[in-house]
Amino acid sequence: MLAPLERRLQNDPGIQPARRRAERPRFHAARCLCNITYRGSSQRAMDFNSSEWLNLVVRWIHVFAGILWIGQTYFFTWLDGTLTAAEEAGGKNHAPGRVWMVHSGGFYVVEKQRFAAALPRKLHWFRWEAAVTWISGMLLLVIVYYVGGALVDDRVADIQVGTGVAIGLGLFFVAWVVYDLLWQSPVGRSETVFAGVSYLLVVGVVFGLTRLLSTRAAYIHVGAMFGTLMTANVWLRILPAQRRMIADLEEGRQPDAALAARAKLRTKHNTYMVVPTVFIMVSNHYPVATYGNKYNWVVLSVLILAGWGAAKLLRSARG
């Protein structure tokens, strides 16, 4: 049943190469399923079913944790911008900014203190959403790509799966080191220069990955790279700065304002990286327009830039 359809995909000159690449995985999946049913192997059918459920459950966790993380990040970004505007409106009085909100049948009053006069008994942290999102995302990367057979494509590059895994994991480590050092270098003193250099480096990564891994894997590894940078920002830069500020307060010292400024800037970076990351997650459902396109690296490079523009608009929004 499948053979005539596959021959048509291979031989019909009217079908674009990108579409053939997009359709081929569906026929391979259907063939595998037919083989399992035909052979009557209940063990293999059970393994296939277990793999599907594992993928589904981990993806469910990943998406839901990501919603919580992204929502909190943009909520606090909006809150900080609104409170800062309220402070500036207060003029020379230096009164703390205050925002009134209504939600879920109640009214909420939020006040911003740059440095708390006294620490409360209960201080709420926002950290596990980032950790769960990253861990579940890495598990999905292993399930779908590293052991699921979607990592390499001999039509792109003749490399082994182990080499592809090394490229992917090495990318995450090198990207963090380069990003962190670049931000702390003289380049990081200008947001415009830093953004320009970062974009050129990202385009280079996109181009390189689409020449080494399967194009679908290349796309998702760019998203995983952004996700790794965002998570590392939270756990290695933002949270440690906040802990040092709290320690200063507990010991009666004035917290270092530079720590707060650096943590805030890392959060700002995260709001820019998350928008193209979400696009990359969605792009898996549109292979012909994205990773299956002849100019796949150009498409992703342009949409990353568009995502940064969208993030700038979101950051400037005021309710």
C-alpha cells in the first residue's frame, strides 16, 4: 500500500524537494506501524506505545512549565516597567511606585522596594519553573533526537549519531561560555553593539547546524541553546545575585545596586530569547515553511530577528 505512494514522492518532478522531505517521515512512521501490526509482535507494539506516552507526558510537562516561566517573566517585566513609571511620576518625592490590579474577584496592591528595610518572614522565589522547563526539554531532546532517530540526515551530512550528540551538547556549553564572557566584555557595555554581535553569532550557529544535523534537529537545537542560556541566566547569575543581596540585608549591610542591575539585565535578555524559542517549538508542525524550506537557515535567522522585535514591543506595553 505504501510503496506506490513513496515511489510517487521520489519520482514525481512536480513535487518539491522540501515537500518530499516533509512527507517522507510520515511514510516511514506509517511503515513502521504497519510492520509492527503485520508481524503481530505485541512486545514491539507495547514499546511503541510506551515511547509515545513518554514523549507525550514529558512534552506536556515541558509546555506547561514553559507557560508558567514565560508568563512570570513577562508579568514581572510589565510590573517593573509600570512601577518604574509610577516612581518617575512621583518626581522628587522618591515615593515607592505602587500598582493597583484587579484579578480573580479581588484587588491587589503591589509596591516596589529597591532594598527592603526588613526581610519578611516568607519570601517567594521564582526558580523551579525554569529548571523544570529546561530538564523536560532536555529529556525531549534525548527521546526524539538522540535516541529517536531524528538527529542526523545523510542527505545533509554523513556523520554518526554520536557525533551529532557531541555537536549538540558541545554547542550548549560553548554558547553559554561565549555569551557570558561577551556580556562581561567591553562589547556588553553597549546594548546595541551586544545585540548586533550576538545576532551575527546566532546566524552563524543556525547556518552551521543546518549543514551538520537534520534540518529539524538544527532548528530545535537553536531553541535548546536559547533555553539553556535562559536557564543558566536564572540559576547561575540572577539567583546568586539575589542571594547575595539578601545576605547583605541580613548582615545589616546596604546591598550592592550593581547586583540588582546585572540581574535585571539578564532577565531582559531572557525576555528577548524566549520569543524565537517559542517559534522554534511551533515550527516542527510546519516543515515546508520552516526547516524543510530550501532557505531554512535564512527563514530561521529572519524570524529570530522578528522575535526580538516582537519582544521589544511586548516589553514596552503598558496596561
